[in-house]
Amino acid sequence: MGNYIQASDVTNWPAGADKDAIIDRIELQLEKTTGAHFYSKSFEKEINGNGKNRLYLPIEVNIISVTAIYICGVELETTWYTYDADSVFLNLCGSGALGVGDPELRYRLAQVEPAGIFPRGFNNIRIVGTYGNTDLLALAKQACKLMVMAENDPESYPKKYEEEKIGDYRYKYGGTADGKIYTGIREVDELIELLMADKPILSVP
């Protein structure tokens, strides 16, 4: 069983096929092509602090959860921060910055907030959590299934593109609506186009 499909999802296995190995290879191919993964996966990142109250993570997929943040090896209280798909940042509601919460915590926050809760440094911030583009899981499953079935029976899933060269000019037909070719099977290529990671990687200033 892979991260997206299992052997029973594919209906055209040839006799003697190494099903697990084929599924693993196709799923890896999909992730390399798209530059992303589509299931919840653990991560632990060490990045430079930026001296601010928001820190963008240099990852190509969405943050799903953050379970711990360490600053110079010391764990930050969970009430101090929250996160979105791209970053971790000061939790104004949970930290007491708006006048709620523990008085001692408010006092500590007042001391560090002007300089940011992520002090500048080299790899001094460690963030632990999970990430993945799980909202696209159904598309990833369908793409993997078709890719495996096409490999098992190429005649039933022909590569529907042609190339013609006239002098120095080359024509290509097929692929996606934009003419992009990843596998040559239009239905698969259109799914891959939807799965392609186009999230910008924001570095720490």
C-alpha cells in the first residue's frame, strides 16, 4: 500500500507484477514531477530567526499543524504562537497581547514583542509539525492510478502526442490544454497540471 493508492485500486495488473514496487515508483515519480506531496507528513525545520513576529517556512507545501517551536533550544509556549499554511506568527489573542491571559505572560511578551519573538540568528529557530497538500489528495490518487494502469497496459493508454519537425521549427501536439507534456497521456498530464506546486518559497530576510 502506497501513500495514495493500493494494489486493489488498479484493475489491470499483469501476472507476476511487483505491485508494491511499481506503486512506490509511480508515487515517487508524481511527487518529483509536481514538487509536492499530498498527504500529512512530519517535518522538523531549523531556520534563521528574522527578528520579527512572523516567520515564513521555506517549504513548497502547506503547513497542516505545528506541535512545537524552539528558540535557541528553548521551547516556546504554545499560547504565544499560531500558524497558517505558510508561516508561524505571534498569536495576538492567545498570548495575552490584547489584555487577556496570564499577567506574567503579558509582562514577558511586552519585553520581547518590540524586537519580535523570533530573534535573529543562524538556524536558531526549530519548528516541528506536519505538512502536505492534503486538499489535493483525491487528484493525486487518480493520477497515480492512471499512471500505473498506463504502465501495465500501454496500448490502452497510448501517449497522445506527436512531434513534427520542419527545418528548424518543431511542432508538438497533445499534452495539456497549454501544450505541456509530463507523461504524454493527456488525462494524466491535466491532473499533474492541477497538482503542480506553484507556491512561492519565501526566505527569511
